[in-house]
Amino acid sequence: MTKHTNHVTSVATLMGATVASAQGGPYGRIREFAVSPAADSSHVHGLVLRPASAKRGEPDMMVLVTDLLLAPKGGLQLRESARPTALPGGENYLLLERDLLDQQIIDVHGHKVVRVNDVDLVWETSPDDGTILLLRIAEVEVGIRGAMRRLLKGLPASLVTGLTSRLTPSVIPWDFVDLIGRDPARRVKLKIEQDRLSQMHPSDIADILEDLAPAERHAVFLSLDEEVAAEALEEVKPKMQQSLIEALDSEKVADIVEEMDPAAAADLLSELPDERSEAILEEMEPEERQEVEDLLEFPGNSAAGRMTTDYIALPVSASVSEAVEAVRTFEGDNETITDIYLLDEEQRISAVVHLVQLLLAAPASPLSELPHTHLVSCNIDANGRKVAELFDKYNLRSLPVLDREKRLVGVVHAEQVIALLRAEH
């Protein structure tokens, strides 16, 4: 065996290539590359070959990569000990040509959806003794170079390499790829790594979901944990929201909705048929259900319809240390908290303290003694245009919403105003 370690090839280059028998004659041609995700998702487990002697109706055979040799004059050859077998349980394997080429994949590094044109492979030898052959999946080709290789498939490998070597490669390392199955009935193992997706911004996840076909979109959404799914659901358009949850049972949807901002959850449920919305509400925890039901009573284009009930309000007598503890234990989205509202005994706002002031004060300091920001508020009936005008005029980050008795009932954040303006345009 020649030592062609780190010899780069690809699926398009090898497809149709002849594999010689141990005696040197032709054994068969390469039809597929079988990967066993459960055992090793970064290496090709075996090559699926069409034997030269096979008659019509006879199955293809699979030979393990470790049963191959790189022949001295190039090409592949079976070892003396090789025992090709019919492909066992094909549904347990990822077949690179069938299941990957021309498919959409998630580029988790680039935060986008791309289409696979080729897969780059690397011949290596086992680090144990240097004689056992391995075929590592290095990267996927998503640019013109991979497409050209496919177009020139069947020509001599040296010629194809010469013609495509000057093309600028556009590749994604295999470790940065999340593979999704196109057809749910084809039991392909998903390579979606939830921890990588969860590190993306919800807007990036939303963009990816919108770029995918329905089957892939559903597979990706199901792979997300409830908190990440909730954040992504808040970022997509109403029609997409309905599409993502329509195949889920009410209990599963309720678990996701409970993680959403109450205002966003109310917006989602208001777009659903009454029967479906009520079924989801029935599955929610009492406290979260009550918050959402209260918001559903208000028109969607009003301040009350856009506000959230997730905010931090404390008695006017509270200290800095109590405010810090309230921030620590806050169960809503911490990124939206910019102000602490100080309330009197009638739940009316006495003062507003910027969160940054907590960092500058001693823990025992009363919040009422800290510098206060100018109070700007609106009533629950204010329309979307009025809310947007207040944000623009006073450069607000949040806007408290008051009921008819001037009591604090919710807060509109800047992101809700942006969503409102986007919906109008």
C-alpha cells in the first residue's frame, strides 16, 4: 500500500470510480458513500459498490473503508481479507450522494441556509499503525467549484482537478454543518446540534427557518429546546408562526408559549382559531395563562395590546439591594429590562430608576434617593402611532402603560414598537 495520507478527493470525483479486486481485476464501481452517524459522523463507514458481475435485480454491495487499499498506481483495491456484503439496514446510514448533495443545510457558522454541491473527503491512515485506511469528511462545497465537479463527473480525476483548481472554493467545515433530512419518511439521522443553534441570535434562527422548505423547517424547529424555540417564534412572521406550530399538539405549544414574552404570546394566540387558542391556553400554567388572557382582551394596535406584563416594579421604600435581587430573580427576558419602577401604595408610579444607577449606588441606599429619569407614560387606549411618537420624541427604551386609575399595568419596549412599525409597512 502506498502512503497517500491526507490525500484530498471528493464525492463527485470518486462517484463511478472502479474499485479493483484483491487480484487486480475490476470488482465494481462506486455508487454511494455510507456514513453511520450513530458510530462516527465524521468518517465514511463504507463504500457502496455495483459489482461488475452483478445481474439485474441483484443488490449492490458494501465494503468497509478499512477493507480498502490505495493501489500503487492510484485507484482503490480490496484487501485480501475484504468481505463485501449487501448494504444492511440502509435507513440507518447517511448516504452522501442521496442524502446530502443538492440538499439544503444549515451553515451554523455563517448563520444561513446553503445548498450542497459536493463533499470534500480526505484519505488518511489510522494513527494506531498507519496501515488501516480511513476516509474523513472534511467539508462541504457550496460554491461553483463543487458544481463544476458535478458537471464534469465521469472525466478523469486529474483532468477535473486541473479544470477546477483555479476556481475559488466556497466551503464549510463539516464540523460547522447542521444536516437536516429533506424527507421525514426517510429516516436519516439529523446532525443538528442544538447547543450551536441555541448560541445564535433568535433573529438568525428565524432567518434560517424562513429560508427552509416546510419539512426541514419543522425538523429544525423540533430540535430546539422550548426557550430557544420561543425566542425564535417571536421573531418570525405570523403566518410562519402558525406554520411552525400547526403540527404540534397543544401541550407542546403551551410549553413553548409559556417561555414567550406575554405580549408576543398574546399576539400569536390572537392569530389562531378560537378553538386552537383555547386548547393551548388550557394546557398553560395558571399564572402564565392569566397574563396572556388579560392581554388578549385588548386590541392589538393599542398600547395595551403591545405591552408586556414582564417588568420590575418595587415599593418606593425599596433599597438597591432589593432591586438587585429582583433583577436576579426576574423570570422574563433580562435584555429588555432597562428601568425599575417605584410604586406607591395605590400602584401608581412614583419614580423611574435606570438600571445603570444600581451599579453606582451602595446596596443599602434607598432607591428613592437615586437619580430619577423623567417619567413618560401612556394610557392603555393609546394607539400604535401615539406610542411610536412618544418613543421617537423622548428617545425612550421603554414606556409604562397606565390604566384609567393611573396604575401601572404593563410596559412597551422598543422592540415591540419596531415590530409594530414593520407590520404597518
